[in-house]
Amino acid sequence: MIKIGEVVMGLFNKLKEKLLGKTEENKDSEITKKDNDIQATYDRGLKKTSNSLGEKLNSFLAQFRTIDEDFFDDLEDLLIEADVGYETAELLTDELRNEAKLKNVKDSKLLKNVIVEKLVELYEQNNTKDSKLILKTGDMPAVFLFVGVNGAGKTTTIGKLAKKLKDAGNSVMLVAADTFRAGAVEQLKAWGQRVDVQVISGNTNADPSSVVYEGLECAVNNHIDYLLVDTAGRLQNKVNLMNELDKINRTIHRKIPDQPQEILLVIDGSTGQNALNQAKEFDKTTKLTGLVLTKLDGSSKGGIVLAIRNEMSLPVKLVGLGEKAEDLAEFDAEKFAIGLFHELI
């Protein structure tokens, strides 16, 4: 639990220093410039969420005179509206209520610091070893399997990640295993041409596993570093979807026993609470290793990351913060927190 007396000395002040540009160490270094560029991507992508949350919370705190039960009830409603999730909102409110009573907190500015610190603490829980993409280590290709409902941004995410991996000096191949949607295959082929990587595809309505197997054969024979696999996403028929994903997994295991390295669920972050529901449904059908949240730049619902992490214990590994390929970023809790809360700091 957060100790009020320590709040201003904690991560809140660390974020404030970064936001105000007070950190002088290596400020002109190439690493710092790259870091600042990444932070700028987060700031742009989360602008709508930051403005919305900051405006609502600042307005809310300015209205109250005493911290009572009505205050905490209204705060919980505000957090729910900010798409942090029902369970997460209740958890946060209960901890803040207990801490305020324990320390007899009555100062709104100090309480705002506590609220932000607690939110940041939840984001920091995502900065675990499993929150980073598992990169290739052996001689065989690293296989990343992408799942998610149609329209969530799977194909675009794969294309953007292919560019990032290739720009880092890796060889990349794509597999169009969503064989029931011609549009998905053509979209992936377009990304392949754009990024200059080979795309393995089959006939319309072909068995997805057979296309995946062909991709595996080709990737192994050509010593490819990363094989990114696009799959279908039809939640309306969960049984068939589960069977299809299970068959694809078995196909991969037979060819490369320790793969797939990542099974990433791509969800549209702009759908808020519905994104959490989708994550829970897909988690029932396949063993996910992490999540990709897309389209965060087009909405004010970036708070959904909190709900997903708190309620599912699944790490968010990538976030889509804009339309450009470089706007697909590896999730960084600190940068996300700065982008999200700078209106409150």
C-alpha cells in the first residue's frame, strides 16, 4: 500500500522530473534522443486519453471540499468511465479510501498525487520479464502467432512489426493463414511488398494449418529469423476457432518443438471495456503470451491497459499509437504513464 508521506518522493516525482525536462544526465546523447522520440510517440498517441482523464480528474478534485464516502463513490464512477475496468476501479478506490482514512488526508493536491502514483504503480506491474517480446535465440525461426477478431488490426500490426524487425537487421517472413478472407490475404501481401518481405499464402478457403506448414518449411529452409503468422478471428463460432488455433499450434510444434514463441492477441484499444471482454474470450480458446493494443491514438480509452493487466495478468507487449509503422511501440509502463498522466502532473 502507498504511504502518503513517501508519495512525493516516489515514481510520481520521477515522472514529473522527466516531464519537466529536469533530468540533465546524457541529455544530448544519442540514446536519450531516441528515448525522447519514443516518448513523443507515446505522448501523441495518448493525447486524447490524457486530455480526457486529466480534465475529468482535475475538475472532479476541484469540486469537492471534504473527502467522504460520496467522494470515493464518485471517484470510482469516474475511473469506470475512464475505462480502467470495474474491478480495477473498485480496487483503486478501496485502497485510496483506506489510505486516506489512515493518514487523515484532506488536501486535494496530495490526494491527486496519491491517485496518480497508484495508477502508475499498476502500470509498473506490467514491467516484468514477460512483458517484453521474446526474441529469437536459437538457430530455428522464432514464430509469432497473431490472433484476434476481424478489424482489430492484426494484419496491420504484423506489417508494422515486420518492418521494425527487418530494420533491426533480421530476416522476416509472413504467413497469410486467414484463408477465409481474401481481403486479409491481399492486405498482408501489400504489407509484404511495402516492407520487402516474402508472404506465404494459399488458395481461398485452404486449410490454414497447411499454409502455416508451408510457411514453416520455407522459413526453416531459408534460415529466416522471424515468421509472423496472421490468423482468422471469428468469435461468433468459438468451437471452430478454438479447433483451428489448436491445429495451427500442433502444426508449429511438430515442425519446431519449442514454438510458437509468442501467441499475441491483437485488440482494438478504442473499444474500451469491450476490448477486455474480447481478451477474456480469446484467453479461453488459446494460451496467450501477451497482448497488442491498437488504435489508442484515435480514442480516449487508453485506461483499458490497467483493466487488462489487473484482471487478466497478461502483459501488454505492443501498443499502436498511430498510423505509421514507427507508431507501433513496445509497451513501456513509464512512458505510457507519462503520456497518460502528464495533464495531472
